Amino acid sequence: MTGPATSRITIPTWAWERERTAEFLRRRDVRALFQFAQQYAGASQMAISAATGISQGRVSEVLNGRKTITAFEVYERIADGFGMPDTARMLFGLAPANPGAFTGTESVVSAIPEMRPAPRNSPRPGEESNVRRREFVGLAGTALFQASTGSLFDMDEIAAALTRYAGGGQGATHPATNLRELARRTRAAKAGYQACHYTEVAKRLPTLLRGLDDAATGVEGDEVARVHALRAEAYHVAASLLLKCEERGLSYLAADRSMQAAEASERPEVVGASARAFTRALMRERHYKAATELATSTAERVDAAMEQPTPESLSVYGSLLLSGAVSAAKSEKRDQALGLLDEAGEAGARLGGDFNYQWTAFGPTNVLLHRVSAAVEMGDAGSAIDYARQVRLENIEVMERRVTLFIDAARAYQQWGKTEQAYQALRNVEDMASEELSARPVVHQLINDIRSRASGNLYGNVSELAERVGA
């Protein structure tokens, strides 16, 4: 039987910063974590039990390798009982106890109520409300996905790159910097993500992130803003990829890194582009009001910063409105969602076509795609399909946007009870970009929902699709 924790174990800060510690935290190896507490805090099994609320018998079984722990609330109790620092918590797949401390940007902190810095007399991070942390970012989901080639790839290297500077910049080597090459690789990462080549992007991201972080400490003058803009883009890719794989704790960290780099670039359109990743992270945790506020307030900030809008700023502005519209739709704020879609439509008309400025894929077509998404979120399947039928596929150059349309169509057909059409929509996705199915647990759930309603030959077809993509 388990119970509430009654005391905390004190582990030296330097012990949490060791690379070996990071390795077992990324694996979520509770046995190694208990051994770590024994080694660096002299904690007995009884002390671990008292700190975590886990029975002493179960602690013994974990240490002997006979039992494992997977329950989210137990991970939280362990982190709290061991006084786990926020950087370690995120490696462990949990939200930081004090998210505001990781965000050095007033724009984000003020726009998200959950992330406002705590008063000076507030409890220590480890003593803050578990409920708030759970609401923001839960235990990370599975970080493995089956690529179309059949090779298995994990996120450990990305996690290592994200947390490399968590201790205050340790590990920087300040090599000679070639910003032109780093810019080329950043563009390749963005393009690869938009083409749904997730496995290849994931393989190359760690080296790119490390290179950009090192470059940020070795440049001067005008190059400072340039390298920070590149860092914002690269961390944005990391956040987007981690969100697709439902690595929720790490995706928050990547989004935060992107925002901090964007602010350092002093370019409003870069800040706005990075805010889109933060908005998606908030939506993923059902913080729809905060996500809508962040998207709309940042859109206003981008708009106000430009005396005359540029194609880049207009695209970022419109994309933020679209993100806010989907978030409002998720919270059933129909009028707000439709109003934001209309405002984005006006921005798309002013832009005069479909473009990919600042990697937004923004334009009238993207507005229509988001009308499909918003209709699905509001449960209006008929309208979603009507909007989808108005889309001209030849106007969608970004593959990630194209397959999202078909996934939304599949969701709408499933809502409508048209199981065959839902399956065919997903088959189209598989033909276009199979990794969009294999990499996303949320799509796996959709496939299994469709299978639960299928029968006869359709059941067999959906089952084969599920097997191919690992659902």
C-alpha cells in the first residue's frame, strides 16, 4: 500500500548535473534513481518510502529489479520527495515545478497565467501545487516511433541537446563558427519537418542545436541577432517534432528555448513565429484560454511593431490568429474562433496568395485548412467536410499541411459515422507521408477508433494499416 510522502531527501545539486544522472533520467529508470538517492543522500529504503509514499516493500522490489513503476502520480511523488531540480524533472518527462523560471521573456510570462513568476514568499519549487504542474505538462509520452524504413529511432539525443546548457552553459567548446553552414542546416531542418521527414530531422537536430548554442557564445556585432534567430527556428523545429511524438515535458523546454532565442534576436516576426510552438504546447495540455491569449496578444505585438507590415510579419500575424482560432474552437468558444478565422482571412487577402514566409505556410488556403480544423474541434463534421472539399490541393506546397488536412478529414468522417471515408483519408496520408501516421500517438488512437467501428473487409484493411504504422 502506498501513502503520502512525509519527508524529503536532500541530494547535492552537483549530483543532479552529472551526465550519468541525465542518462538514467532520460530512460526513466526508477531503479537507478533509487540507487542514486542511496549513493548521494545515504537514503535507506525506509527513507525513500517516507519521501515518496511508496511502501518499503515495493521500494525493495524496485531496487532488486522485480518491479517497475509507470504510474504518473508516482513519478510526481518521487520527483517531489527527492527535491528534483526542474532541469532533471524535464529530463524525467515531467513539467518543471516553476515554469516561469525557465522563461526569460515578459511577453510569454504575462500572457500565460500559469507561468507568471511566483511571489517571493511563495513555496519552494518542489513544494508547489502538483495540480498546476499536471495541468501544464504531464508525463512524457512514448518517444519512439517506427519510421517507414522500419528502423527504430528515439529522442534521447535531442533530450541531451536540449538540457546541455541547463547548468549554466557547461560544455560549450566555442569552436570556429560558420554561420552560413548553420543557416543552411537550419533551413534543411525546417524544410525536412514540413516535408514530414521526421526521422531524418530528428537524427540531425542534436548536432544542429549544439552547434547553434556554441555559435551564440562565439559571435559579436550583427551576427548575434542572426544566430539567435537561427536558434529560435531550430528549437521551434525541435518543439514541433517533440509535440508530434507527445514528448510533452521536453517539447515545453524546446518551445521555451525557442522563445528565449527569438527575444534575443530582437525581431518581432521571429518572436511571433516561436510563440506558435508555445501555443501548440498549451493546447496539447488543454490550456485553451491561455493558448488563445498568447496567440492573440503576440499577434497584436507583431502587428504593432511594424509601421508597415512586411510579408513576413503579415504571415506570422495571420498564423498566430489561426492558432488562436483553433484553441478557441477547442474550448467551444465558437464566436471567438470564427472571429479570429475571419481576421486571419483578411490578413491572407492582404498577403495576396499562399506563401511560406517565416515557415508559416500562410495564405488564404491555410485559412481554409484551419476552418476545417476548427469545425472538427467544434464537432461540426458536415461543415468540416464542406470546407475540405473547397481546398485545392495544388495550392498546398507544404506536405505537413497537406497531410493535416486529410487527418482532419478522417476525424470529421469518423465523427459523421462514415468509417470507410475516414479510412480512405488516412490511406491517402500513408501514401503521401507515412511518418505522419507512424510518429503520432494521437493518429494511432484515431486509427484504433476507426477499427473499433469497422467490420468485414474494412476491419481487415484498418487492422493492416494499424500494423504497418505501429498503432
